[in-house]
Amino acid sequence: MTQEQRRKTKEALGFYGQRNWVYGPRNWGWKKAIEQTEAYYREADPGLRGGILQLRYMERRTREEVMDKLNISYSTYQKAHSDLLSTIAVFAAHYGEL
């Protein structure tokens, strides 16, 4: 994953759920990618990666709050967060966003 892809993915996650963002056709692919990732991790890894997605991006908690809530170290958070972003990027690429 390039730095630009990472930046775009984090930006999409930051805007996800905000009024009018997901309604435009320009963001449809990002919306689908994030929803697919959420569904995937709900089954595959609800505790760690699913937890990070939910707490960090859906509930807008800080990294420190997420690490505390999930009782994980910084390095574990970083690895799981990187995996999460990569998964979203793969789905986003499928929809032509990356």
C-alpha cells in the first residue's frame, strides 16, 4: 500500500458517516468498501480489527481509547490498523476508488 493510498483510505474513513458524504456518486465505492470491510471483520476478526474499525472510525474514539478498550499494545494496534486499511483499500480498488 502506497502512502497516497493510505492517505485516501484514512480520509474516506474520516468522512464516512458524515451527512451528505455517502450520498454522492463519487463516494459510493468508498461506502461499499467500508461496509464490506465491516462485514468481513464482523465474521473474521470481530475482537481486534473489527473492534478498531468500530471504535476508531464509527464511534470516533482516539487511538489511546481504542488501545485501552481493546487492551492491546501500540504495536498490536499499528499492525491491526495497517491490516484494516489494506483490506479497505483492496475493496476500494475493486470499486475503482484507488
